[in-house]
Amino acid sequence: MSWVGQSIERVEDAALLTGRGRYIDDLGTPPGTLHAAILRSPHAHAMIRDIRTDAARAAKGVTAVITAAEVTRLGGPLLAGIRAPIQCWPIAVERVRYVGEPVAVVVAADRYLAEDALDLIEVDYEPLACVVHPRDALDPTSAVLHAGLKSNIASDRSFRYGDPEKAFAEAAHRIAVAVHYPRNSCTPIETYGVVADYDPWEDAYDILANFQGPFSIHPVIARALKVPGNRLRLRTPPDSGGSFGVKQGVFPYIALMGIAARVAGRPVKWIEDRLEHLAASVSATNRMISLEAAVAADGRVTALAWDQVEDVGAHIRAPEPATLYRMHGNLTGAYDIRNVSVRNRVVLTNKTPTGLNRGFGGPQVYYALERLMQRIAIELRLDPLDVIRRNLVPSGAFPYKTATGGLLDSGDYPAAVAAAVEDGGLAALKVRQTSARAEGRLYGIGYTAVVEPSVSNMGYITTVLTPEERRKAGPKNGAQATATIALDPAGAVSVHIASVPQGQGHRTVVAQIVADALGLAPKDIRVVTEMDTARDAWSIASGNYSSRFAPAVCGAVQLAAERIKAKLSRAAAAQLNVPAGEIEFAGGRVHARHNPDNALPFGRLAAASHWAPGTVADGDHALRETVFWTPPQLAAPGEDDDINSSLCHGFIFDFCGVEVDCVTGELRIDKYVTMHDCGRVLHPGMVAGQVTGGFAHALGAAVYEEFVYGDDGSFRTGTFADYLLPTTMEVPTPVILHYESPSPFTPLGAKGVGEGNCMSTPVCLANAVADALGIAEIDLPLSPAKLAALLPRGAP
Amino acid sequence: MSRLNADARHRIRLEVNGRAVEGEAEPRMLLTDFLRHTLGLTGTHVGCEHGVCGACTIQIDGAPARACLTLAVQVDGAKLHTVEGLAPEPGRLSVLQEAFRRHHALQCGFCTAGILMSLDWYLRQTPDPGEVELREFLGGHLCRCTGYVPIVAAALDAAKRLRDA
């Protein structure tokens, strides 16, 4: 019997249920720690003519006030993924470019006093014209955010795969959609937190932050603090109150608080409040997309032409413009489309800079692609599901290389769709629709097919560079995952991983994997997940993003367990007088396969290399094994800009039935079915949790949530009473189905599953609403007010 | 009504989870900060500080309340219950806590304390809730991880076990 595959109770939960979690604000601080508060810009775009801080510096309890003067003197700018003559600092330098941009930091004895002193800082602003909509950013006459750029277009690249011109010329039909995907964020319930300290004698920073990775950001922070990487010790707390990508965006504050601690000469702690978080932490990108298909008479798509304008806000913050390129290898989705052209532009606007957010590029891309598939069906008078089925990558074609260079690892898309249609009850749903419509109700059905990428190639972002620029910069590729297994002198097993969990139960799953490998129980394995870059094994790909835990980190754990098991097997073979190949691990014992009585307790064998290394052959000392694993499939972008942007590709097929209230425009979800092929399922309960949680996030993005800005760049959704999250009253129970195609590229056959519904669900709901209302164009969010305005004429 | 000096720290005596405790706070100090940083009860979490998310929910004199919308000086003489007092003894979870663990009704756990404190009160008032009324009650809590489905399942399961006990 294997532990993997069972929904065992989580080892994390008892502490979290009893108030014994150890989140960043629970850990206590060194004696003498000071507290920071941040003064933020009220303007979307303005020159800073003067900052007067004398009164604040003299205020009760205040130790220091930090402005751009200190930050530019002691630090450097934050490097971004593209080369452009612009600088991004963790604090506004000379001008502010979005509402909420940090302008000054007060460091005081407590947070209350620090906030008091913020009121005493006087800033003279000279407001400038601002750019809010990405459409305006393309206008050469609009105000320019960064003088070095001359315009607000930071990158403009075109790509061509196959022969799209020929396909369009020969196509029976050309069908297009134009969409604008709005801004939103997954807003974890715990906000950002940083505790920073600086040692002037070693010129070294020691910083605790609820940062989630990727640790490719570590060198960015080190550069911003002007120290080599070994003088930036970055640690994470044992528990995190959720992230969904968002806590990648704490990194500018890591740099800012590092400098604040240096100036203050004391440790400095900062806990972001919710108003700061909503206004100025980070956002997903909003994106304008025009997507056109060359379509044969039967609905087969022969080419796609993408034109994407990505709005990254006021600065290009690392790893942006990654949101735009994360999906590059799977721009054809779940479909067998061989000809693609792409134009990708990155624009700057006077809004909060963007960063990681669950789905990361997928919601935007699939919103356009799957709206397009529905439009093809409607314009050609075909069944939308038939258009999807007709274009799917066929069974038996895996691994399948996409036109843009992605390698779809495994799956059987037609079979998964057929299973979902059958097991999800599509026929019954269609009957419900027919009877609802017969009563005059507005009932629609939507479909979506999506490929869910996981384990990002650390080189995909360099697709934004030209091949010539890439040659100059040197290749970037791969995705190092790491795991360390240690045996202690009493034979107990400890594991450390650099996955920086944000509540997903990584410690439980890793214990299951190692227990299986070593014939132990999960309770025998102790897993530690807090990170310390000064002591732990890590690499740039470490962290919690791109759904990499199950496929990559668990794979590294499995390889480390196998390596230590092989050493233990050879040591046991010598003691039990059988070949190493006949050694088995089970029930806390190590025994000969054909004679289970010929056995050793696991603990005794595991302790041997500590107590009696002389009895173990050289090279077989089983003490601690650290494995780094990077998949060979993740190559750098090619000369033709082909890129395998992710290692694994899960498959999702969703369908739903919705009703739009004829009077109020309120959207009611009647039924939602989501079929997942995420490879081998390691813990069904956690997979269900990821799917259901992702579904709720997607529902929020689809219906309720939007970061709204006024024409003057003012921020209109600054509280949880304005930025509406779904509650128990809004989230229905989705029907979750599985089709299992193990990945041939990961040690355990698992793929990521954390983000898929954020990609599939918003557009599935939009397709259903478009079907219900009989409309061709619809953008998110599908709020009652918007839908009420779209109700068909003559509705009651 | 007693008048408090804004610049002075005031002694606050209260009962938390059945034990008498005391501490000092300026009138403007939030109860969340007092619980967490003065009394060291960090199980109560701060998610929004404007009363919407529900993460900071505790029980004040037997009724659920947002600790982030309460000043520490307001609870002088009150009886508080927080998540730290829910488990019957170290090493043993309450029926409600066990149901949460069994149903995977938490992921990051940050909102969980508030939800537990609300449900602990609610299931005593309403031992046999229907799913719709339970969902309506839980509408005062935001969770970003679970999608609520397992929370509702855990609460219904706990209600049944408490009734059967």
C-alpha cells in the first residue's frame, strides 16, 4: 500500500487550528526593533518638487525618515527582464507614477507613532497628465511616464511560426475577437511583512519576509541593496497566510526596509495594511487582445494571429513582462494549430506595477482564445463543443510539439472531453437549458478547453529579447528544483525543500513520498519548509509559483529518497548477506526480499553512518543527500523564437450552465463541471482544494473583482467593501472530474494543478453568459450592472 | 462613562479563555494589537482592519465580534474567548477543529481562527443548521484558499457530531 495517492490528514493543520501558526507577524522580533510606516502618493502622476521631513523627524518616537535621497545613495534600482533606458526603484524618485507609490518611510518606536509622523511630512507635488488605459499608452501624444523611453511602449516584438500568411490567404473564413482583460488580484488574507536588519561591520543584510519566490528575485534584491548575494540572507517564516503569486511582489519592500534598517541602525519591521495592499502591492496585468483565426469551412482553425498589448503599470518590475511570455509555448491552447503570428507589446500606465498572480498569463490568453472558439461556432452555425473537439490535439500525438515550441507532455484530450460530457451530465444540462428557455428565461451554456502549464522554464522570459540580444546576454533555461534528506544519529529522517509553501500542505505530501520510499509512515518523517538562503539548498527556480510543487519539487524529493535508499540498501546488503537489489524497505524495517526474517530495524541502519562509519563502504555513507533536478526539456528559446515555456501541461475541459436574471442582470451558476488531467494525483484532497480554491478565485475575477481606476488615475477600489471578494453565498460547489495521464517528464508523473481554473473558469462563465444573452462581445467582470445593460430588448 | 486620557496608558483587566489577565494600552490601541502583541495571543489574525474579512473574529462576553473594530480599553472587565481556548486540552482538538482537519477546510489557515470562533458560537445557537442558512452566516468571513466548499462540509459534519454526542 502506498501513502502517495491517499488523502491523509495534513500535518500542518493542528497548529493552524489551535492558533499556533507561525506567520511573520507572530514570530516576535529582536529587542530594539523599530516599526515602519509608508507615506504613499495620492497622485497617479506628478513631479515631487519638495519633501519636508523635519517635523516628522522631530516627532515623538521617530528614529529616521527615509526618502529617495537615502535610497538612491545606499541602494540601486531594481533590475527588470527587458533592457530599457528606465529605472525602477522601491521608492518614488523625483516623480510618482501611481497612486500608492511609496514616497517616504518613517521608522519609529511603534507603528502608531510611525503613522502619526507620516501626517507631519509635507510633499509638494506638481501633477502631470496621466495615462490610465493601455489604449492611451499606445498613443504617441500621451504623457510619457519614463523620459528615457520617449514613449510608453517598453517592448514591441513580433513572432511568426509556420506560414500564417498562407493559411489566412487560403482560409474559408477569418473570424476575430477583441477583448480587454481587466485588472484584479488574488489578495491573500495575510498582507506583506518584512523584518530587516543590517550589519555595518560585515555590510550584510539579514531579512525575514513572507516572500514566496521565485528566488531569481534574490539577485535582484541583492543588486538593489548593493551587496553580493552572500551578504543578503533572506529568510521566510514557517507559515504564510496565502499568496497565489502575490507575495512575490513583497520584494521591493524587502529592499526598502533593508535600507530603512541601515539608516536607522536598528532592525525594522513593516507589516502592510489592507489599504496599502489593495492600492499598491501588486496586480495581475490587464491586457488588450485582438485575436484572429483562419478557419476552414468545417470549423478547423489553421492559423492564429495574436496582437497583445500588456499593461504592466508604472514600472517593469521583475520578472515582468513574464505574464505576457509565460504562455508563449502554448498560445495554441489545447488545439492542433500549426501557423501562428504574434505581436506582443508591453506598455506603461499610471497604475500599480504588476507581478505574479494565480494563473499568470493564462486567464488573459484563454479569455481571448476560448471566446474566439465560441465565436467560430456561432458564425459558422456549428455546435461550440464540436468546434472544440474538431481542433483538439489528437489522441496518440503526445508528446506534441506546438507551433510556438511548447512540448505538451501527455494526455488524451478527446477522451477526457468525452468522459466529462458523459460523467458531468451535459445532456441533462442541455435539457435544463431547453426548458428554461421555453419559459423565457435567459439560460446559457459555456465550454472551455485549456492547457494548464506548470514548472516554468527560467528561460522563457528571454523570449522577449531578440535572438541577437539573447546571444549577447547568454542562454537562460531550466528550472532547478531541490530537496535535502538527512538521517540523524538516532536514524530519524528529516527533509528540507525550497518550495516555500503558502498553505498548500507541502510538508504532508513530502512526508508521504519519503515514507513510501523508505518503508516508513508519514509521521516518521519531519519536513521543514522555511527558507534561509544562507544555509539551505536553493536556486533561482526555488519558491512557490508556476504550480511547480507536485511535478518538480516532489520529483526532487523522490530522487533524493531514492539516492539515500540506494546507499542504505548497499549497507544493508553487506549486513544481511544478500545482493543490494534484494533489499526491501517496509514497516520500519529493512529486510531481504526472499527472507523477511533476515532484517534490520530502519533506524539502526540509518544511524550507522554516524556511529560506525567504518562499517559502511566509502561512498555509501548515508547522512544527507541534496538533489538538484532540472528537466532537460526546458531548453532556452531557439533561433526561431520557439520556446518550451513550461515542463508540464495539464488539460482542463469545463462546461457550465448559467442563468442571467431577466430583471436584475444577476448571474446565477446552475452547474459547473471541471475535468482535470493533472497527471498522477499525489493527494486527492489537496488537488480538490486547489481546484475548488482556484475556481473561487476565478469566479471572483469573472464576476465581482476589478481594480478600478478613474480617468485621473485615482484608485477606486481601496477597501474590501469596494473590491468585492466572493463569499460562501456566491461560490457554488463545482463538479470535479479527473482523467489521469502521468507526465513522462517528471519523476512521479505528477503535473501542476494549482492555477488551471483561473485560466478556464472566467472565460467559461463568459461564454455561458454570451450564450444566455445572445451577444458577441463581453468583457469581465460579469457584474449585475453590466449584464443588466446587456439584457435583450423586450425582456421583462 | 469613564473618560480616558489619550496620551496615557490604561490598565486593562479581563478574562481570556477562562484566565484572568491584564495589560496596559493607550486608548487608541486596537484589541487585535493588544491580544497579539501585549498578551502574546497571536492566533487571532489581522486581515483587513476594516471589519470585512472576519479573520480577527473572537468572542466578547459570549458573542462573536471583530477584534479589529474594537479598542483594547473597551474590553476592560470582559470575558474573551479566542482560538487558543478552543481545544479541550493540548494534543486533542475540538469536534469542530477535527472536522476542519478531516475535510481539508483550511489551507493557509490565516482566516481559520475567525471562522472557528464564529462557528463555535453559531453551532451552539443553531445546532442543526441547513446549508443555506449556514452559508449565509459564514458570508461574514473571507477565505481565499478553499473556495468555502470544504468549510461548509466541515461545519455541517461538526454540527451532526455535536448533536449525536
